[in-house]
Amino acid sequence: MKPIAVFRHSPGEGPGYFATFLDRHSLPWTLFRLDEGEAPPAAPDEFSGLCFMGGPMSVNDDLPWIAQTLELIRAADRQDIPVIGHCLGGQLMSRAFGGSVTKNPVKEIGWGMVEATAAAADWIGNTPRFEAFHWHGETFSLPQGATRLLGSTHCANQAFVRGPHLGLQCHVEMTDSMIRTWCRQWENETVPPSASVQTPEQMQDGMESRIEAMRVVADRLYGRWVQGLKHI
């Protein structure tokens, strides 16, 4: 089986639990470190799927790899190679498929409930809501042909599906070490605590049990996504 290509855009935003899931299911993967200057591949042919992680930049920034990434996602779509995106990754997918990425009404940082739509049952089963981790100031629109799966009080579009592709705004890939690392950067966000922004102390309170609960849903999302992987 061809490997899954995983794209990292920032040193602190690696594949996290997504990599653990792939390893547990003996699914090969390879990491592209765009944050270290690696260029994305010109075509998706050598991969069974593509996964895009988060990052502090915007898809609207003038960065050399963004146009390449958008075309890579479109090429994967043309070849029915499934794509999954986390936060920035989901925004890249929306943009590639004709959607837009704009400022969210508020920054959403920390743990918060997301609500499932009726369409989410095929992806997460009978789970009407769950607590997910968030860290974003922008949001994506639903591109043409996409169906909304998840939403929250502070961000209407938390996940969409489009054919075999899954775009996520929330971070279901988090590990405890990732959360601790991100919390050290909390002051850089320059926003006070609010209904949508938690403090580092709040984010780390009960963190282990919250991560464990979120991984039940992550397993379902990832498990459904890998069903579409190219096996030839």
C-alpha cells in the first residue's frame, strides 16, 4: 500500500494522535516538513491519501507553498485520493475546493463542545455532541459539494465532508504534550479569557480524561476516512 502523505506547517503542530492511529492500524505514512523548507510533491500519485495539519499562518498569506498545496489537493480530488485536514488543513481544503477563509467572529481557544449534524452519523455514529480542542482565529466556508458535519456556538463550520475528503476546524489530533506546548504560546494570542478563550490552566484541567474522550470520536472519524484510501 502506498503511504499517506502528512504535511506539517509548524514544528509544534505535527500529526499527533493521527500518527498514532495510523501506526496502530499498520498504515504507512511519510512526513513532509514544510516548516523546514520541504516542498510539497508535484502530484499525489505516490500516496494513498493526504493529510494536512495545522499552523499559525493563514491560507490567505503570500507563502510559496500555499498555491502548490491547493493544486495538490485539487489533483487528489480528481484522482479520488482522500484528503483530511486539521484546522489550517481544513481551511486549505475549503480554499482548494472554491470556498473562502475569513476571520471568525471570535478566537476560539481551548476545550469546547461541538454539535453534530444529521449527516455526521455516517462518520461518528450516534454522537450528538462531544468536547473538542480548538485554537483558531479564522474559519472556512463550506465549499460547493460539501456537507457540514460539525458546528459550535462560536464557529458554525467545525467539519465538512466532500466525497472521500474530511475537513476539520477543531483539533481532534491533540496529545497532552502538544497542548502543553501550545499553552506556552498563549500570551502571543493577545486576547483575554472569555466564553471562547480559555486560560492555560483551564485547558490543562482534566486534560488527560478530556483527550481520552475526544479520541473515541477521533477514532471514528479517522476510521471512516481511511476506508477511502487508495489501495493500488
